[in-house]
Amino acid sequence: MSDEIVLRGVTAHGYHGVLEAEKRDGQTFVVDVHLTLDLSRAGRSDNLAATVNYAEVASAVVARVTGPAFDLIERLAEVIADDVLAFPLVDAVEVVVHKPEAPVGHPFTDVEVRIRRSSGPRAVIALGSNLGDRGRTLSLAVDALRALPGFTVTAVSPMVETDPVGGPDQPPYLNAVVVGRTTLDPTELLEALHRIESAHGRTREVRWGPRTLDLDLIQFGTPGSADEVVSADDSLTLPHPRAAERAFVIVPWATAEPDGHLRPAPEDPRIRPLRELLDGLDTSGIRPGPEWGTW
């Protein structure tokens, strides 16, 4: 699908540039945004929820232009693209940043940087921690995912506190789910998750034992679509073979993505709504966790 929403000429005053005067005095920046998405459902339903609110896109652009200063408009364009790709439904974006008052030193009409970025397939990641400062660890893990090249966070669930399932006696967990889009392949993404775990002291001596940080790749791609990855390989099993049975995954995931779906196992032909899976799960061991940023 190649439908587009085009937002041209979003104008704001910013302080981006390498020169001291640019950082001090600022100048006018103009941004064009081309969103690629499927607008067929919006066209049929006349429902705002089936499209992207371009007023919100414009506000996100202005917030970046007027926000912390970058030396390069290439960087400004990149973070605007990341922000726009975080909107649900957006498959790709082209961002053009104009700097008509740039200190070029010669007569000119405009300087512009134009970048194109794709959102890539969806990915669902479950987070857990039951050692140390659990809330802070999960927060830092989300920050690491937001900073991961090739991964764009689109939704973060609330934290829940959960009783441990299986394994030895151990403290309760804090769990959450992150949904995103990625241009990494599944193996690259899994390796990146392991690096983030290791950075927080994760070890694997005891199966299902306590851990400072656990990041599980639950799903890659949209179930039933061409980009869904289904794998029964021991080193990369997708979708996660036990996710459908784990209330500590499904409860926060259904909050972050109420219309989400899951194939219960790689060999299972069914694709089930999360809300349907919730009906069959024991959620008695799950309680609301702390708010993000309150520890």
C-alpha cells in the first residue's frame, strides 16, 4: 500500500547548528513530512482512529525543532523520523528539513536535508526483573531500546508486579511489555537484547531463576502477514512458545496493545486475540506495579 499523508511547511524557531551564533540566536526551520500508510480503512470508515492525526504529527515536529539543539540538521531529521514512525499505522516516512537562513556565505535560496526511513516489522519484547532496583532496571532497559539503532518503540505497557512462576523460591517480579518496529532481523534483535541484559548483570546459571533483567523476544512481525517470522529453531523460537500461557506477559501486553494478536506456538495455525487469551489465564498473581519514574 502506498497511500500518503503529506504535511508541508511546519515552521518553528530552533537553535540547531555548529556555530556559536546559531546556538545563541537561533533561526527559522521548515519541515516537510511525508507519511506512507494504508488509508483504505479510514476512507471506508471516516474514523479518525483509522488514520494518523496530522495535528499531532505537527506538534511532534515543532517539539523537536524548538527542543534541545543539535549541531546537524541531519540529526534533527533523524529524530523527527523516529518520532513519526512511532505513530501507529505509519509504515515509512520521508522528512525534509529546510534551513533557509543557514550561514552559507553566498547567495542561496534554501538548504535542505531529505531522509527516508522505514518502520520495519513489529516486534514484541517482554521485560522482567526481580533483583536489585527492579523499576529502575526496567526503565533503563526501555531507554536502551529507545536508543537501539534500527528499533523504534511504539508502545510501552504499565509495569505489573507478579509472583514468580516455576524455578526456585525467589522474590516477586516487575514485568512490562514493549512494542516496536524494527529494521533489524530477528537474530540481530535477539543479540541486541542479550547485550542489554548483560549490561545489567544478567547471568543464566539457574533455569527460571532470579535475574536482574530478562528481555524475551515474544513475537516478530504481524501474525498471519508476510513479515511474520515463525521459527522452531532452538536458538530462535518465534513466537515465544510459552507466552500465551504467561499472564505476566499477556496482561501488560494487552494494556499496551489492546487489539494485539498472538500465534500461541510456532506450529499452531491459530491466531488468537490477546483479550481471548486473557480469559483463560489465572491472573491472581498479578498486581499493579509502580508508575514509571517513581522509584
